[in-house]
Amino acid sequence: MKFSQALAEDSPFQAREFIAGKDAVTLARDIMALDQEAFSAAFRKSPMKRAKLVGSKRNAKAVLGNVGTADDSDGLIHSREEPAAIVRAHVE
């Protein structure tokens, strides 16, 4: 029995363009590069906006800290300069 089915192009459950086809590390890196304007555009009318940019960056740092590569260490070190304490706390 097959349970998964392809979604129709116009399905409200399709992954957003910003997310579609990315693995966790790639998505985390892309989220870390967002500013507020880009975040708002990528997740307009999405439940992701509830986490806000700062929460999404905090979660992205947790992903990169757990499954990222050595290439991600520079980005995590620079995170100590983030204005939001909750983001900085994930790299200390």
C-alpha cells in the first residue's frame, strides 16, 4: 500500500520556494543569511513567522552546531556578535 502522494502544484501544503528541496544544513545556512526583509518575504502568510527571524536563526544555529561542518564554525563564531541574546546563547 502506498501512502505518500505527490502534491498538486496549487496545493497549500507545497513547500515554499525558500525551503523546497533543501537539507537541514543548507536550510540553516540560508536562514542565517536572511535579514528581516528577506525573512518576511520568504515566509509571508506562513506559520514560520511566529518564530520570528531571531527564533529561526536560533534554531538554525542549533542545527549547524549539531550537524554542520567545520565550514560552519566561522558563522557560529560570528554569531557572538548577534544583537539577540537568545541567538548568542546557542554558540557559547
